[in-house]
Amino acid sequence: MNGDQVQVRLTPRNNGPMAVPDASVLLRWSVPLAERQLLPEGCARTDERSVVCGTGALAVGEVGQELQMAVWLRERPAEVTLEVDTAWGGGVEDTDRSNDQQKVLVLDTGDAYSF
């Protein structure tokens, strides 16, 4: 994060137990996003703090295509929280939803870091 801009790179992964024919991920920020966003193809704004993006098919134990985007925040906070969650799992029943969510504290340092 640098000021009001957050750069996001996310690599989806399917830990099983079954292949997923199509999936999507929900990115939810703790603060409102700016009104105007230039989102990548396959992504859409769902409310003032959230974006959903298609990840496509995911084989068991494999990673999907990396998703890269920049989002602009309505204000310039010193920190935000980003929650990443499975929005759609292609209709496949997942018996272990504990690995479907991640929460990341993002600090306005301008530095790149990963989780």
C-alpha cells in the first residue's frame, strides 16, 4: 500500500479434496474503495468495500493463474485489513472450509510483502 493505492497479487490454490471446474475469490477491505476502479477482466465490484474475481478451473493440489490488480481507497489510511475468501467453488462440496479464508493487515509503508 502506498497512500490510497493498494497493489494486490493473489495466486489461487486448490487443496482438494476435488477438482473445481470454476471458482471465484472475494476480496474485502476494511475501508471503502474509491468510486472509480480499473479492475482486471473477470473482476467486478460487489459493494463499497468488496471485489469478486473469477479464478477459473483449479485442479487438486495445483495453483491457478496469478491475479494482479491495483485498487484505490476512498481515503489514505495508515493501515487496512484485506480479507480473502472463496466466493464460489464451482458447486464442489468442500469439507474443510478452514483454508478458504485469509486476513492480511496491510500497512502504508510502500514496501512489498507477501503471505
